Amino acid sequence: MKNYLLLLTILFFSVSAFAQKNRPNEVRKGMSLGVKEAFTVDIQNLDDKEVEKLLMDYLKEYKGRKNPKRDRKSGEIFTDDAEIPAFSANTIDIYATIEGKGDNPTVVFWFDLGGAFLSEDAHPDKMEALSEWLYAFGRQTRARTIELELEAEEDRLKDLNKDFDKLLKEQEKLEDTIEKAKQMMAEAEDGLKVKTKEQDNSQAIILEQKRLIDKIKDRLKKVN
């Protein structure tokens, strides 16, 4: 019985922690239509420009009347008549902004259901679907972060391969130089052997010439 109660307690706290972890982060923020209920998603290790590209592509999936547009002045991204049945049987308008420049920005979403903005107090039954929707967007940003990391490492591998190819060429050049040096040494050794033999012959001729001169000197002494 005690073990059963302990298991229920652990299960209760695990479910509570899971629900808390996945609960959408709701805030009230100002936007083009005033201060409204909004939901935020914090992005890690991805710059705001990459996040904006992903956000535009993500919003296009929900078949708005027109592709999402970004207001240059306010920076607000707007999708008109998006279709998200889990939020509403009717089309909805989605507004979004990206707060923060560089890495780790925050995306703020507003959902105009038509007469009311999506909020936990007014639409508690929509929070699970919203959590999944926001998580799906976050998953795309995480995937893009990994893709960029992979691209960076692949670029590094290309650089390493270039360096390796350069080392191979330098090695081949050195080996060619060594081979030429060996050939020159072999030719020099052959030449040295020839010169040594020629020196020996030259010395023999010199000795013979000295003997001849000595004989002539002896003859000259006898005449005198």
C-alpha cells in the first residue's frame, strides 16, 4: 500500500512538472492593435535573421489569405486568415515580432480569433494545442541550429581536407626534390669514380715522366 501511494505521488509530481514545463508562456504586450494577450518562445543559439526566415516559412504552412508580411516600421509580422482548426473553426489572424538582435532572440505571438485574442483565461481548452503549435515552431529552430552547426563542421572538414591536400603536394614536392638529389648524388658518385680513375692514370703518367726525366739527367751527368 505504501509503495502504491509512493508511486501515485511520484506520478502526480511528474505529470505536474510535465504540464508546467509545456505550459505556454503568456504575457500582455503592446502591438499594432493595442496591449493584447501574447505568447512567447525563447530561441537559443540562433540569430534573429535565421529565426525570421523560419517564422515566415512556418506561418506559410497555415494557408493564410496572403503570405506573411513584415511591417518595416514596426517589425511586426502579420498573417491574415490563417487556418489552425485546433485554435478555431474559423480563420484567425496571427501577429508576431522578434525581440532581440543577434543570437537568442524571443518570438512573440498574438492570435486574433475574431473579437478576442487567444489567452489561457478565456480559452483554457486551447492551451494544449497552442503548446504543441509553439513547440513545433521551436523544434524547427532547434533543427536549424543543428543544421548550421553541421554546415560549419562540414566547412571545417573542407578546410582540413584542403590543408591535407596542400601537405600532400608539399610532401610530393619534397620527395621529388629528394629523388632529384639522389639522382644527382648517384651521378656525382659515378663522376667521382671516373675522376678518381683519371687521377690514378694521371699520377702513373707523372711518375713515368719523372723516371724518364731522371734517366735523362743521369745521361747528362755521364756526358759531363
